[in-house]
Amino acid sequence: KTIFEKALQKKYIEEFYEYNPKLKPSFRELIFGLEDDKRYLDVTSPYTNRIMKPFIRRDRDTKVKKIELMNEFMTMRNEDFEPNNGSIDYFYFQPRHLKQVNQLLSNHFWSGIDVSESLIHPEHTCIVLYRKLVIGCGFITPEGYITY
């Protein structure tokens, strides 16, 4: 990334945290990870000033095939193994998702993708998580164009 791209990305992140100061991670959280209670705070959109719920949807019914296969292997190996299936959560885009989303899109499309501009209008985004791993994302511009 060029210096200009890094500065622009930093600007978008700072603008998001300006509207959502409670979501900004402390130094301790940057080192040890985000506390779970911070994951479920309301998000304010810098684009419309609209207050949005912490997540869009929580899906406990859908089973991921790779996880089911892994649970089968673990059960065959250890009869006492209890599978702990997490839910699939749909969140609005936040800075904590930025690195994983950029990597996911770079792996599936082309290298150098940066979606930090979407932090300005998070109500037009959807990030899909399995536990804390990004497994999908969707972005639409405020005008209605699908970007990713």
C-alpha cells in the first residue's frame, strides 16, 4: 500500500471511531483481543447518524459442512468429545473486521483490495462470522451498486 492509501484508511477508521467511541479498542484489547461485551454494543453510522443494533442476525440452525466433518473425525478419535458448534453471526462492518475482509476479498478476487471506505456507511454492509472468523461479506454503495 502507498502512504496515501494508508493515510486514507486511517482517516476512515478514525471517522468511524469518532461516531462510536465505545467501540474503540484500548491498548490492552489491542494486545489481548477484544472483550466479548464490546462486540455487542450499538453502532452509529457516520453516513446517516442512525443507531444500529450490534448485529443483524444470529443463525444457530445452519451447519457448516467443514465443521460437521471435523466433529465427525474428533468423535471417531475420542468418544467423549462433545461438539461445540458456534453460531453464524451477521454483523455490520467495523474496523475490527477490516484485515480479515481485505484478505478474504484479496484471496477471491485480486490483490490490493481495501474496503475501508465502507466504514463510512456500515448500514450498507454485512459481515458473516463463524465465532470470530470472517467467512463472508457483502457491500453495497448508498446508491445501490453492489461492490463485493
